[in-house]
Amino acid sequence: MSAAAGSVSSIYIAAPEGDTGKSTVALGVLQTLCASTARVGVFRPIARSDSDTDYILELLLEHTTVDLGYEDCIGVTYDDVHDDPDAALSDIVGKYHAVADRCDAVVIVGSDYTEIANPSELSYNARIAANLDAPVLLVLRGARRTPAEVAQLAGVCANELAGQHAHLGAVVVNRCDPDALDDIAKALGDRTEPVWTLPEVPALVAPTMAELQAAIDGDLYSGDPDLLQREALRIMVGGMTAERILERITDGIVVIAPADRSDVILALVSANAAEGFPTLAGIIMNGGLLPHPMIAQLVAALKPSLPILTTDLGTFDTASAADRTRGRMALGAQRKIDTALALMERHVDSRALLDRLRLPRPSVTTPQMFEYQLIDRARTQQRHIVLPEGEDDRVLRAAGRVLQRGIAKLTILGDEAAVRQRASELGVDLSDAQILDPRTSEHADRFAEEYARLRAHKGMTVDRAREIMRDISYFGTMMVHLGLADGMVSGAAHTTAHTIRPALEIIKTEPGVSTVSSIFLMCLADRVLAYGDCAVVPDPTDDQLADIAISSAATAARFGIDPRIAMLSYSTGESGSGADVDKVRTATAFVRERRPDLLVEGPIQYDAAIEPTVASAKLPGSDVAGRATVFIFPDLNTGNNTYKAVQRSAGAIAVGPVLQGLNKPVNDLSRGALIQDIVNTIAITAIQAQEEDA
């Protein structure tokens, strides 16, 4: 592949037909580029119309690293192309370059083959690609084709592209029969450009319950609205007796039945809640009927979380509308997004793809680059992480992402039946996770005996230890201590003290460190900084402050940050005095004494630590001032408020708190943690565990 005009690298994703899963490929390519270069944008040469929102563009814009508006990234409409193809092409080129001028790389997503498409559409996409000097990533559909037919189609498309002077850079055959991946790759083996094959994944094309609700103009009769985002993997008309229907239900199925089939409605609601039965995606009660008041009262008493929809449509029209509804890879379809990214990571060689592009070497680290590096490092040597809070939906959703993307092996604590039932309702696959209940686990006696031994000096007995080991934090920590897990992540639903106390009692601090502290990895637009301590030690002494600085430098280095330590105060250098400044001055001296290899400056004000022009005036000649990467705050009040101020006011992504100073990795979550925060913390914990084993 050759680079696009100027210093911008672009790639044009095109297909010869609809339903190729081009958006899956586009999302994966976009993530790969965002992980490798700083300013990545997206461009849609041809939009569906001026009035209808392009959901693919909306989705991709959410994942770019350049502040581009929706209108900036649209070329022309189909009507414009049909009215005057040459004028439309000229407009496309002009609008593309306006986007490219603000980017290092651009993902260009070709047209979608709407109902007004024609056989020359690929040819026109090829003309656009040639005029934008962007190599083409050709996406073909493997479903319902033999390997020979796929190879023939690839040849025809390659000739079409060559005829318009477009360069074919690589081929992705998507939506293949999983058993035919190797055969299709072999059939295209004589091609000179890279070829990758991706299997058909039903969840990517399955509609959600919300999409079905819109298609049938339905209302939510009962159930958890959050579960409307679950994919409906199968649709079945419940025209049989209740027992025959139960024989045929599978995970993720939607059953259509009129509300006056009380036996069917009650059987399905009961089966969905019963252990050992598949969990449904939902029930659609058609025909405009509602259940009899007594049945309605009974259903309400069962409190089903299962979404039950009503519609005025008859059975045939309901089934037809449901069958026609195809799931969209759109903004908010998180399971589809996670599935698509995992699919691309598993089957497309990202390094080979990047090698085909001449990308500018990044001089900055963006939040997306840092997050990708975390996940990529965690995947290289999978570690086993325990998640004690199996009753929290955020933890279950995060666990699903971690397993799907191969970030870590997981044990989740909680009642196994309840955890798996809720995960299934959420559409989360936890089949690869171990689930343990501290109340009934075979490890309970062993853990109690070990805890009693460790705390014997405090008068701990085995009987009392058995009670303590029923606590999820103590149980999870003991798993880490005894090597049944490599690390623990908790705190989404519990306090920091609840997470840290067991670690201090059981795992203890690492040699040479007397203070357990924390840092936040602050992902700014162009770099990643470390802030410590913002979560654990309220008012550190000078000795503790030195400990925090040394630990923070080590943690920062572990995550690719070259440590230059700023010991923060309200005064810089020798200009101030007082107990608070003297504490920082003494702590700085302790750091220099204990670790002369570290670059450290203090006391120093924040502006002098981060801004070169201020540093040159206040502290000229310093190796740290103006270039600090590790910021040590004098107390928790200052640190906690500062990280939150930067997070909210500067739009930084705060990853953490990352606990440091323990013998083995245990990390605490904020109780307001988002799903991605939990995923990132699991990745961080896995990386810490890798370092422990090194």
C-alpha cells in the first residue's frame, strides 16, 4: 500500500455488494490505526442522504482521535452521484483533503449498496480511491459461497479496481462458514496482497430487543429496560403447546405468542428464571392483546427481568417484521462493538496491515494508544485475575469484554447459578470464567487455616477465620496470596478500605516499602502522566512521601512512562518556607538519598513542573522542571481534588487508582467506575502480575 497524498496515510474500505460486514472491518482498522498514530480521522465519500443520519459514520466518529464534526466527514449523497458523477467526485476530493489536513491517517469507508445501488458502484468507489491516492482494503462476503466462488469474485473485483487505477492493498473475506476459513484462504493463496478470513458471528447481525421493538412498533409490557440491548439470536413463533415450545428454546431466543396463551407466557417466564433452562432474549405478545388480569398479576408477582413486548400486529406480520430486522453495528451497540474488535484482533494481523501503510512515527501518546498498549501487553502473557463483585452488572459486562478479547483469565466470586443467570440475561458470555462461591467453596477450610496462621499473633482462631473467609475481599485476596490467582480487582461496590485491609493483612508490602499508596495514570490528549497519591494515604509524613515517590516512579516506568518526579508544593525551590514546604523538601532529599538514579525535583509548583516556559523562569537548569511525568502531591486532599479537576476540566481519562507497594497486585476501583475503567484496571493488574513473575 502507498501512503495518501502528503504525510497522511489513508485506507479505503470498499465492498462489491451489501451485507459484507464492512463496518466490522472498518471499526477494527480504525482501532489498529488509533493504537499506532496520534491523529486518526474517518471519511464517508458517499452518504445515504442529507436527512438520515449515517449510523456507521456516527459509530466510527466516536472512536477517532481527531475532533471532527459529523458534517466534516461526509462527502456527497447518492443523489449527487447520480445527478453528476464527475462533479460529485470533485466535491469528494475537496472535502476529503479538508479532513486529511487535520489527520495523520484517515479510514475512508466506501458506499453501502442501498436500494438505489447499481453494478457500477464498486467502479465508482475505485475512482474515488484512485483520486484520493488511498489503497483499497476489499471486503468480500464468504457466506453462501464456495471457496472457488470467493476466489473468482476477488479476481473480478481486483480487475475492476485496476481498471480505475486503484491499488488493491489487501482482502478481507468476512462472514465465512467457520469451518471453511482455511479452505477460503487457500483458494485465494495465489494473490500477491495479504488475505484474511473472518468467520460469521451470529451476534453481529442479530437485532437487539430494542431494534425488534421498533420494527414491530411495540411497547415494553414488563421487564428490565436495560435488557432491551440484548441480541435476539433466534425468532420462534410459539404456536405449539407450552411443553413443545420449552423443548425448543435456546439461549437468546425470542418467542412470539398472543397474550391469551396464558400457559405459554407463564411457562416461558418461569423457564427463564429457572436454573438449568436457557435464558430468553424476550417474549413478544402479538395481536394487540394483554394477559388476563389474574395472569398479569401472577407475572407481576414473579418480577421477571425478561423483556416482554406487546404489538398490535398479527402473528404473520410480527414474525415477518422480526425476520426482516437486521442488527446494526451502531453507536451504543456495545456487545457488537466488542465482538467486532475481538474478531478483527483474532483474525487480522495488525502488524502486517500497518506494514502496508507508511504511518508517521507518533511523537505523542494519546489515550487510545495507551489503552491499546495496556490491553495488548496484558494479552501477550495472560494472567489470572479474581473479581470478587460478581453481583455487579458492570463487573459482569467488563468480564465479558476481558474474556472476549483475551486480556486475562478470570475467576468471579458469587453464587454460580445467580451470576451465570444474570450474565446470560445481559448477553454476556462467561463460559470461560471460573465462578466460586466463598460460602461453599472447597477452598474455604484451607483459606481459614492459612488466615488463622497469618493472624495468630492477633489471637485469630480457625473458627473465626472461617467466618472472615466468607467475605469476598478476604476470599479473593487469599486466592492471590496462595497463587490461585495472580491479582485481584475490586471496589466497584465496596469501599477502598474493604479492598485494601485484607491485602495489608494477608499479602503485605513488598521488601523495602513500608507504605501502600496509589497513582492515577492520567491520559491527556497527547501524553500520559502519573499522579500519586490520590486515593490512599491522607496526610503522608516526609518518609511516606519519599516512599510514594519511589513507588510511583517504578509504577510509571512499568507502564512506559519515563519517570521524572515532581515533588509538589505551593513553593518552588528555595523560595518558600514553612512546615508543609519543609516536609516536601525533606522527602525530596530522602528520594535522592535512597534512589540517586531517579530524576527528582522538589519542592516545585505544578506550573513549573509541567510548563517549560514557567520552568525556565522559576527553576532554570533543572532536569525535571517543565518536563515532569510523575507528580507527587503533598497530601490526599490536594491529590484527589487535582486529579478530579484535571479529569473533568481537561477531559483527561483517569486510569486507576493503581495500588503500589504490595507484594502481589491488588487494585481498587472507584464506586463510580465505568465498564471500560474496570477493563483497563484488569489489564493493569495483569501487567503488574507479569512484572511480578519476571
